[in-house]
Amino acid sequence: MSDLILCAVDGSDAMARVLDTGRWLADALEERLVVLSVTSGRQADADADEMVGAVRAHLGDASVEVRVVEGEPAPTIRKVAAEDEPDLLVIGSRGHGALRSALLGSVSREVATETRLPVVVVPSGRPSSTDTPGGESVICGVDGSESALAGVALGGQLATRLGLGLVIVHARQNVRAAAAYRGARSSTPPVTGQEDSVTALVDALMQRARAVAGMDATSIVEPGPPAEVLEAVAQREGGRLIVIATRGTGGVRSAILGSVATELAANATRPVLVLSEAAAATIAGGHPTLSGA
């Protein structure tokens, strides 16, 4: 643990929500908050002074560390994150200009998929975590993959430290789910098959997920597309944070970020913690149940 939350902002309209989420996590986890902004061009110095003032004014904390670094946004954020090794990297889902037209901004997409760190993506145009009433749980999506189970392990650690409950959710496949998420692997209990057999597979999956959570957890199984199910459960269960691992095969991999994680990170009504396959592998390697140690 680095006892550090790194919050990357860009001066967009969503900056306040990103800062609020970073402040909430840093305060709740009792960690230091560092705010990073990447700038470039002739106005870099002026932009730096303006950014530092805007960040400190919003947070109401003149002592907060604000770094303004010149360079290309995604590579620079990744470089700073690799050097500082924060426990969490917080970033907005979209950026300026043309990035707003993307489902998930190119900067946040590259950062979320190319780092070995957990990345909290704050949706654009949505309430911040601190504006969500009744936030009382961490929501973890599982599908049978090792990456998803690593997400549960991290979700359990965060829920414990945040003083929140843990809800483990499996979106059981049906025809709509299969059509919406064509990248589902064989580890996900199938759409078809004998009901008893499929139910047994789901039960075994949820039992293993609860075993790696490290705390008492509520488990929920509902049919439907995963992103829809996770968002609906988060609404009902007072979710303050959704945790999901990225993955992909074929066409899903070519989109860089798995379709479920992309949809959630861009459209959820609360922050989404995204674990890349590399980040999930790092967590799994240090977890006795998942690593086989």
C-alpha cells in the first residue's frame, strides 16, 4: 500500500465530480490525495497556475498537492502512476472536445487498460459519489473468470476499509445478455442447459466469490445484460462504487476495453472501479486463495 490516491483532472466540466470522488476515497481510506493535471503548449505555465487555484478552491484545502505536468495526457498519467504506485487512480470518463463524442474517452480508456493499477472512472455528467444518497455498499460483478474474482478480493478490501457492505452480483445469461455481450467466456454459466446444472454452476461461482471476498457479503443473481443488472442492483443496494474487471476476446478485445466495463464506465450513475487484466493478475498473485499459495 502506498497510502496515496492519485486523481487526474483536465479542467473539463466533470472535474468537480472527479475531485469529489478522489477526496471521498482519500478521506475514507485515510490516505493522501495528489491531484495531477497534464498540460501542453505555450500557455502551459498560465494553465498550471489556473489549474492549481481551481483545484484548491474546489477542495477548500490550500495544502493539497497539485502537480501540473507537461506532456501527452494518457502516457503522462500512466508514467506518473507507475512512479507513484498509488492505491487507486481516479479519472473522468471523458475529456475535452472530440473525446466527448466517444463512448469512453480515449485518455481514460488507454489509462484504464494499460496500467497495472485499479482505476476509478467517474462518469461524465452524473452525480458524484458524495451526491449519491444512501451509499452503503460496494458492488462487484462476477462471471466466473479469475479477473472478476480478483475484483471481488479488491472489493472486499475496499468495503472493509470504507466501512461499507459488499454485494457480489452475477448477471445470469439469457438471450438478451448473450446478444449484448458476445465476448462471454466459457467460464460464464451458459444460457442453455439443464436448469439444475446451470444453477449448480452459478451456486459454485458465488460460493467461490464469497470465499475470496474476505468479509460477509450479499450475493445476488439476476438474469439480463451485465451492465444493466449491475446498475440496477447498485441503485437498489445503495452502491457507492461498482467494481468490474475488463476482459475481452475477438471483437471485444479489439475494442480495447471489454464491453461491459466500457458501458458501465461511460454510463453508470456512480464511480466504476475498472481492473485491467494486468491489474487483476497483480491482485490475484498476492491473494492466497487465487494464487494457490
